[in-house]
Amino acid sequence: MKQHAPESLYRQILRLTYPNILSNITVPLLMISDIAMAGRMAGGESIAAVTVGAAVTSFVVGQWSLLRMGTTGFTAQARGAGDVAALGRGLASGSLIALVVGLILALASPLYVAPVASLFEQEGGALSLAAEDYLGYAFLGLPAALLLYVFNGWLVGMQQMKLVMSVSIASNVLNITYSYLLAFPLGLGVGGLALGTVLAQYSALVLLALGGWRREREVLRRLRLSDAWHPETILRYFHVGKHLMLRTLLLQSVMLSFVYIGGRMGSVTLAANGLLMQLFSLFSYFMDGLAYAAEALVGEAVGARDKRRLGEVIPAVVRLGAGVALYFALLYALIPEPLLALLTDKADVLARAAEERLWIAVVPLASFLAFLGDGIMVGATRSIDMSRAVLVGLVGYVLLYAATASWLGADALWLAFVSYLALRSGWVLRAARRLYA
């Protein structure tokens, strides 16, 4: 029996992973489609505007990713402990936080959209105006985006990966359709791309609610309105969440500074970096599929207080992740040109991206443990280790870029980014081992 246990575990991990990969793969494809549509608009600043707009939107929404991570960890642990009441309270309290914060951010967006977009202004102001147009529409979807964090997190914790997959694929197909119709036939340009995303977010919210009721009716029918205001659960969100917010703030600061510094090097470099980052996104969503499986399995083991199970799940996830990272590293090293050519027909942007092609091949190897470590720590609700890992990476990123920018130019930015990922990976690997040692 003992020799078959690892194979059974791998099958379980893959059973939870493949729906996440299939759904996650549509997310970078969605951004790729936005970049591809922007790349064929009349204005040369369209790709850069979408890159800036998506980065800023991710920064604002990403600060509240604690809602997804916290919900998944709490739900998986409550499931492992067999605590049905806690399952409902986590969903209800998380939804209340998401709705209140989302509405505040959306209503206040006119106060900060223009100033933020102006930070990226170049000569002539065309880029900042296009980015402002994108953000003005994108922030209408903030309540839905935050509620989706909670709904998806709860369903992942309940190991309902196939439902998450189905809704994600459907909503992203709708997103592409809406975006194309709004951007081209209706002539809204980059603003249409953002509005298409907003409409798809609200569509996904409805589909997840209906699907969740169908799959988990026995739990959801016990929900009461009073479950939403449960101070202990809300405080637990913010106790774990304070570290997740710090982690996300630091992480998004790295990503936003990457875009900002690239923009200071010119719109061509900014656009080229945007193309290469789509390849990073493609890889990251594969790794997130494994990380989501780790969240559910680690959280369940922590809830059941089963340290032996943790010692099986964590090494197995890491081994699978290493194989995926090696595959992507070879793919990006050998044949990046056809992938990049799908995104734009602008020769100067493609030529600039080709100059940095080897960096994107190194990224999977440097980063896969960072993604998997985050999943493990989410399941264990060890948010403090996640924030410390990103802080260590950020310090390395800043110091290395400052030391090399004057003589490496654009390569210094990529070198600093790779070092940031590698430092994060090393820190979370050490923290993950402590869970079962």
C-alpha cells in the first residue's frame, strides 16, 4: 500500500489542479486578446495605455486579494474541521467586506483616476488620456471584482474547482466578446476593452452565485443575514488580512514600478515589456492552478491537524511545479517569437521584445516556488510569511536595480525583477518546510 500512496496523492492534486489551470489559462488569454486588440487600434499609444490601465487596476483591486486568500484558507480549514457554521460565516462576512469596500472605491474613483493616469504622461499627453479613459470604465467593476474574490475563494476552499473553471471560462469568453463589440463596432476604443471586462465581472458574479447554490445548497441554506455581521470572523479577516494587504501592496508596488520605469525608457520599451509580461502571466496562471490545489489540501490538513498529510502534500506540489517551470523555461527560450507575434504587428515593439527574450525564459525557474509557496501559506493562513517573502524580494529588487541601472539599462530592470522572484521563492520554501518539519 505504501508505494501507491504518492501516486494517489498526485492524482488528487492533479484532479484539483486541472480545472484551475483550464480556467486560469483564459485570464492571460483575455489580457492577450486586449493587448492584441489594442495593438491594432489607430493610436500607437493603445498598447501602452492598456498595459498602464491593467497595472493600475490590478494594483487597486489587488490590495484586497486578502478576501480571496483569507476566504480560501478559512473555508478549507473549516471544511477539514467539519464546522458548517464557520463555512457560512466566512462567506457572508467576506461578502459584506467586499461589497462595502468595492462601493467606496468605485464611488471615489473620479477623485483619483486622472491624477494616477497623469503619472504615466509622456510628451503630448495621449498616453495618459487613453489610460484615464480605460480606468474610468474599469473602476465601475470594483464591487464585482471584490465579491468575485470572496465567491471564488469560498468555492476553492470547498474544492469546487470545476464550477470555478466553468464560470471563469464562460465569463472570459463573454469578456472578449463584450470588449471587441464595445471597442470596435461601437467605437469606444481602449475604454471599450475596460467596459467589456466590467460587464463580464458582473456576469461571472451571477453565474457563481447560481452555481454555488446548486452545488453547496446544504451549506448555503443555513445562511442568515446576521452571519454577515459576525465580529469575530470579520476581525479574523483583518488579522490575517493585514499581512496579506502589506504583501499585496509590496507586490503590486514592484509590478507598478516595473511598468513605470519601463515607461520612462520610452513607449516602445513599455509596450515590449507589456508583451513579455503576458508570457509571464501565462506561466503564472498555470502555477496558480497548482497553488489553488495546495491551498485546498493544505488548509484541509491544517484544519484536521494532520502534520503527516502536510509532509506528503507540500513536497508533491513542489515537484509538480518544478516540472511545469522547466517546460515553460524551455518554451520561452526556444520559440518566443510566434507567441509575441500574436500580440501585435508593430515591428519596433517586436524587435525590442526580442532583445529581452532570454529574461522571460529565466522567470519561470526563478518564480515557481514563490507561487506555490503562496498557495501553501494561504491554506495554512500563514500570511505573515507571505508578506515577509515579498518584503525580502522587494529590498533585493530595489538595491540591485539601483546598483546596475546606470550601466545595464533595460537589462537592469529585468535582472532586478528576476532577483525579486528568486528571493521570494527561497523565503517561502523555507517557511513551507517548517509546517511539517
